[in-house]
Amino acid sequence: MSSKTQEHKSGKLVIPGERLGVIEEFIPNSGTYVKDGIIFSQVIGRALVDLISKKVSVYPLVSELIAPKISSIVIGQVGNAQSDNVLVRIFRVGSNALSGVFTGIFHISDVQERYVNSMSDVCKPGDILRAKVISNKNKVYHLSTKDSGLGVLYAFCSRCSHVLEPKRYDMRCPNCGNIERRKFALDYGKEKI
């Protein structure tokens, strides 16, 4: 069977990012997105190719797909960190666990209204962060902590990995006495993870 014939087969199990066809042949419908004229699956599900109406859709395998959307409040763990941005592995939207693994990027310009010198003053790898999705440009979730109630929920000492305690402007490790900076949420340490 040729790849073109396989591409048009209804009922085929597809995963996010899998090619379904081209816009010259089909109209993208629910569960799909278009990039450079190519229609891709947006969710894990069954492809439905309607040759009469020329529409292609993907019906999710799960009853409700839980994924971040613009203006969603998400919770994730800080991963790779650079001086001006960090990657965040998003594992929750609101109070719901996610249907898959999603990654967000948190840039220094989206921390707060005031100037921030370095992301190491905001969060460090391993920290648990609450943020708002402000964009999903190029299928990447861009995060912000500018709104009230957003910021680090749990921070860990970079020396001994103990949970830090918030003080007036800094964070202090009760185990080794190390003092670090974070942009912590007002309900720091209270969110159930």
C-alpha cells in the first residue's frame, strides 16, 4: 500500500503531529491543525477522512482531552534554565492532570512588570511553578507569572535540595541556612501537588 493511500485511510490510529493530508485535497476539521499546507493530527485518536465532503478529522480516544489553552493556569516543574528563560514541564491545568506531556517556555520578560536581572532570581530547576499560558505560538506554550497568585509554589535549596521557606524578600533553607531568591506565589507551600 502506498503512503498516499495509507494517509487517507479512515479509522487509522494517529498521534499528535502525524500527517493526515494536504489542504489542496482536504478541509481540516476538529482534532487537526495545519502547518505549511500540511494537515496534522492535534490529538491521539482515530482519523476520519470523509471523501465526499473532503474533510479530515481526528476523534480523540479519551472522552475529554485535557491540554493547556491560552489563559489556562498551569502547574509545572522547572527544567532547563538559562539566564533569560526556563523550560517548564507542565503536568496540570487548573486542578486536572493532563492527557499527555506538555512543555512550556517561561521568558524573563513575562515574570513581572518590574525589571528582573536573571531567571535564577525567579526560579531554579526542580521548582514547582504556577503560571498562565499567554500564547501557544509555533505549538510552544509561552508562560507568564505577571498576574496575581502566580509564581513558585515549592522551591528547593540548590545546595541540599531541602524545601525552602519564604521570608520577607528571600527564601531560606531550614536545613543548611542557604539564602536564595525566588518569585514565589502568595500561597507558597499550600498547593497540593
